[in-house]
Amino acid sequence: MEETQNQSQGFSQDTPQQDKGVSFPTVGEQNKGGGAKTLLIIGILALIGILGYVIYRSASEEGTGELAEPTPYENTAIPVEEPTPVPSSSPSASPSATADKTKVKIQVQNGTGITGEAAYLQNILKAMGYTNVTVGNSPTQDETETTVSFASSVSSDMVSEITSKLNATYQTVTKTSSTSTAYDVVIVTGLRKGATAKPSASPTATP
């Protein structure tokens, strides 16, 4: 019995010693360890978030730079002005030339004996702008050649114009200097192109 009691006492005495050698974490210590882990996790997540935000911003800026429209190129070259074409002078007569034509005194004489020859040429000259034209009969009525005489006051352009028209109308044209003081131009008509002379026995023709 004593041994049993002694063993019991020895066991009971050893038990407190074993309790003293083993330590268990308290509730406070567990809370401290869990808080540190939580803070660590939060810090890692915050760092990941910051890195992700930085990467996103850099990617956005690069994309914006690529999509930016290029600055339009401005052509600074100075345009060369083309020379303005100068209109060529019109072949039509100037107002001053037309006015001069109205002042030229022309006499047309019928030298063929064919009725209406002087009036025919008068109408042609009026159409050209020579409005001061009178008609009459030549002393000779059997002329085949047309003669025209110009005063020195008639311009060379008018001489050339009238002579060219006569050459286009009549078979033969002879140009001389005028001795008349009443007219600037005196024309005695001959045969027109394609016409034949009228018999000399015919009566005096109407101009």
C-alpha cells in the first residue's frame, strides 16, 4: 500500500513538472501572428495593384501615342505665278479706223455700160464701212479694166483693203495716184470676174 501511495505521489509530483516543460500559445499570441500575416498579404496585394496600375498606364500612353494623328505637312513652297496670256489683237477694225472710213470720200464710175455696176460696188464699199460713196457714169462705157486712184491722204491700210476687194471682184485692176481734189478715192469699174463686155450699140447705162 505504501508503495502504491508512493507511486501515486511520485506520479502526482511528476505531473506538474511535465506541465511546466510544455508551453501552449495563448490567445493573444495567436492574434498577433494572424495580424502580421494579414498585413503581409495586404501589402503584397497593394504592391501587385500598384504594379498593375503602372503597367496599365504605360500601356495606355503607348497606345495613345500610336493612335495620335500625324501632324499634317504644310507645303511652304512659294507658288510660281504663271504669266497671264496677253490677248491677241482682234482683226476687227478699231473705232478710230471705222470713224476714218466714214470720212473718206469715194466716187464710183460705171465704165462698162452695164446697168447697175456702180451701185453694185457702192454697196460693197458701204458694207466695208465706207459710207461716203457716190456713183456716176464714166465718159467711156466700154472699159474692161478697173482703175482705182487714191489721194495721198488715204492711209496705206485703206489702200490695201480697197485694192484687195477690187482684185477679188474684178478681172483686172490697175492702181494709180489720184489727181482729183473733190474725192479721196476714184474708181472706174471694168468687167467683173466671169462677165463679158456689153455691145457698144447699147444705150447709155444707168450707173
